[in-house]
Amino acid sequence: MKIGCPKEIKPQEFRVGMTPNAAQEAVAHGHDVVIETGAGIGAGFEDADYEAAGAKILGTAKEVFEQADMIVKVKEPQAGERKMLHEGQLLFTYLHLAPDPAQTKDLLASGATCIAYETVTDRNGGLPLLAPMSEVAGRLAPQVGAWTLQKANGGRGVLMGGVPGVGPARVVVIGGGVVGTHAAKIAAGMGADVTVLDRSLPRLRYLDDVFGGTFKTSYASAGNTAELAAHADMIIGAVLIPGAAAPKLISRAQLADLKPGAVLVDVAIDQGGCFETSKATTHQDPIYEVDGIMHYCVANMPGAVARTSTIALGNATMPFMLALADKGWKKACQDDPHLKAGLNVHAGKLTYAAVGDALGMESITADQAIAG
């Protein structure tokens, strides 16, 4: 199979879909790899690194899309990239289709087969291709939130760890999964007073057993959430429903109850955001204010630490990418039900029910797509 990796074109996106190590593994498996020139620069990889791994460098994304049987990316294909996809081509990347009807429509029209990183599962019920970026985003959230909290940026002017005689910032993390756990660890490590909210009592017990004393836990009822939010300096939204739109946990009306200059960091923005007032921003212009409350809603947070993120993502995606290349997507999905869970679009049909439900569109099952 010929595997292609174009340069990411989303604003301020510095990651790349394939590392030189991944390219070398693919070549060792007997596949051809084509990389758009400069694709790895943002993550610290030169064209020469890919050539040394056995890949071929092409001058334009158009050439990569024309030649490759499988396209491997990081972010969802932008409008111009979607026009270059063609029938029968395989796309392997993050998609986040539930809040994005325009992308969904274009992918359906392309006739391509699209497997989304964020819905691939594992035997423990986890999301192994989302986890590395969730870890990065979770660890970044308190860092960017602390910056936003500075008075010059519109925040309350509160130091995360306080100083002797002055209390620390109060941080509420909504969601105790991968993002929330890493966010809470870092925020607590910065000296903040941290509370994690979740609706799963077993998860709360786990967090309390493992991190007891490092941060507090509380059940995520509407009342608890509203009460803790009203006293928070920073609220980190870290909820995820695989493949579906994120639930809205803080309404616009509730902003009036928050402290002026408090900060909302919405890590769920890729799935539409978990605050009613969230809208996607970029690293170039990351924050905005609504009713006196600062919002940080960058849709590709891990892109800020592109080298770490690229290597972490590459480590996770490589086995799946090789399986798709070695076996073809149908056999790979038949052999691995967890990879099959990543199938979102095939030949003009939606193949992931949660996306169809979110967009009010009909879908078929992945098994129907494979059988077809």
C-alpha cells in the first residue's frame, strides 16, 4: 500500500501524522510512504529524516492525495483537503464529526473510507488513540488556564499556588477521565486547591484511593457543580462522550454566578464544547470574554507542544496504521473489533451511530459497511 502524509494546514497546527520512525516501520513492512515536503518541520523532523527512513518527499499536498491509498493525518481534513479525497481512498486521522456537519457532508461526498482516531477502542473500554492527546491536553489545561487567569489577560489576577498568607487558586475539574485526572494532577502540583467532579462513583473511589490528599473529589450533580463553580477561579471542562457532541455543563445564565475574571478552559471543544458559551479558538487568538468570564477554547491544544504530541500520538497510532496497510481496512477491521469501532464513514454512508444521532442523519453499522 502507498501511505501518504500531508502537512497539517489547520491554523497553528504543528504536529504531523507520521514520524520518521513510523515511516521506517511502514517501509519495513513493504509499503511505500510519501510525505509532503516540510510536513514534519513543526515537530522538529526534517525531510532528510523521512528520506533516511525510506520515504519519498513530494512537493505538494495535491501529489500526496493523488498518489496515496491511505492518508494519515492528525487533525480533521480542512475544506481544501476534503476536495482532494477520492473514492476508495482510506483516511486515518482525528475527525470529530458530531459537531461538524460540513466536514461530514464532504467526507460522505468523497466516497472515501474514514477511520477516526477518537472512536477506536481497546479491550478495557478506553480510547487508546485519544488517550495520548488527552494526557497532553489535560496537562496543558492548568498551564494555559493559569496564563489566562493573569490580570493582564483578563483574568482574576490569582496565582495558582498562592503565597504564604494568601490562599491558592480554586480549580474545579469537571470530568475524572484521562483529561481530568492529568489536569487535576498538574493543577494540584502547581499548588492550587483542586476538586474533581464526576458522575461515576467507582471512578471517584479510584481517584480518591490513588490521589487522596492531592486533590478532592465530588459527585457531579447539577447542584454540586453549580456550587463549586460559583467559588472557582478556574473551571476545566474535561468531559467526553465517544463520537458524540459534548454535554453543556455550564450555561450562559450560570456565568452571572461565577467570580468576575474566572477562567473556563474547555478541553472538550473538539466535540462542540462543554460550556454553552464555548466557541473554538486558535493558538494565535486563544481567549475571549463573555459576561466577564474568560474562555480558553483552543481546538488543537496539543499542537502547542508539537514534538511531544507527535511522538506520543505516533506511538499509539503506528500498530493500527500498519494493520490497515498490511491487511486492507476490511480485513483489519474484521480482525480487530476495536479498530472497527473507529469506522465513521464508508462509501457515502455514515457508519457511526452517535454521529448520525448528533447530526440527525441516517447511519449503517460498521459490519454492514464491511459486508458491502
